[in-house]
Amino acid sequence: MEGGWVFEIRLHGRGGQGVVTAAELLSVAAFDEGKHAQAFPSFGSERMGAPVASYCRMADTEIRLREPIMDPDALIIQDPTLLHSVDVFSGLKPDGFLLINSRHDINGLGIDEVAAALPPGHVACVGATEIAQRHTGRPMPNAALLGGFVALTRALAIDAVLDAIHEKFAGPVGDANAAAAREAYDAVRAN
């Protein structure tokens, strides 16, 4: 991975929210775009509702590094209750991106200082849980957040994410998750 483009994402959520699947989908989307990619989880206590982190690393050359991402280029926070209970912002690069699953804007989340330290246009909130509920009938924010992520960072094309979702989930489930991702993508692009 010497030289070249590398983009590292750390995802935070709770067990059962699809944090691991989200990282896997990002890596598939990157691979489909001709990039090298890897995704891997980090579990504490492996139970529903426990804090979970997952990682995705994308590069334009072979990836030999196999360690957790300590200094991410982007953070995806699937559960906003973690904002003040886990150090989710640890290591975020000064020019990094921050996407939070919340209907509220940044001002309502009590993280003004963190958001102000990032460049304009690098922070977004999207109500991914509500979007997912509307499209899939389940409060699983992961696919919707991936749409918001690509709108915010432009690290991948939305079509690559939609294709990865359809590869993972067949039929109506894939269609519903892809629709959630597209809605979140449009919502983040509009802001």
C-alpha cells in the first residue's frame, strides 16, 4: 500500500444493526469498481446491543495491512447513543468525514466541537433508521447509511453500492435496501 490512494472507514454501531454487513458491502462495492478492499469486524462482548466496530479499507493497490483502523478517513456512526458513551471520534483525520444516523442535525447531538473541527461539507446526519423502516419494514440503518456515505465522501459511486446490496440480498429484500440507500444518498446530496 505504499503510495497511491487509500481510504479507511470505521463503522460504529450496536450488535444486530448490520455494522459488519455494512463494512462488507462497502468492500464489495470498492472491489466492483476495480479497487482493492478488505472488511473486518471488531467485537467486544458478542451480544445484541453491545457496541461493535467494523472496518473497511479501500486502496488502488494491494492491501497487506491487517490491523484495526485507528486513524480513519471516515466514520459512520450507526447508533447515535454511542456518541457520548464510546470514543467513536478517536483518531478521525482532521480532513475526515463524519456520517451519523440521526434525524437531528449536528447541533442537536452535542458534538459541535467535533463537527466544527472538520472541513465544511464533511459532516452529515441522515435518518437512516427511519428510511430503512419505510423501505424494508425493519429498523436496519446499514444500507441506507452506505448511500449517505457515498453522497458525503464520493469515495465510491452510488451504483457500485446499489450493485453490492443486490449481490448480498436477492429479490425484494435487495430492492428495498437499495431503495433505502438511494433515498439516503439523495438526502445527503440535497444538504
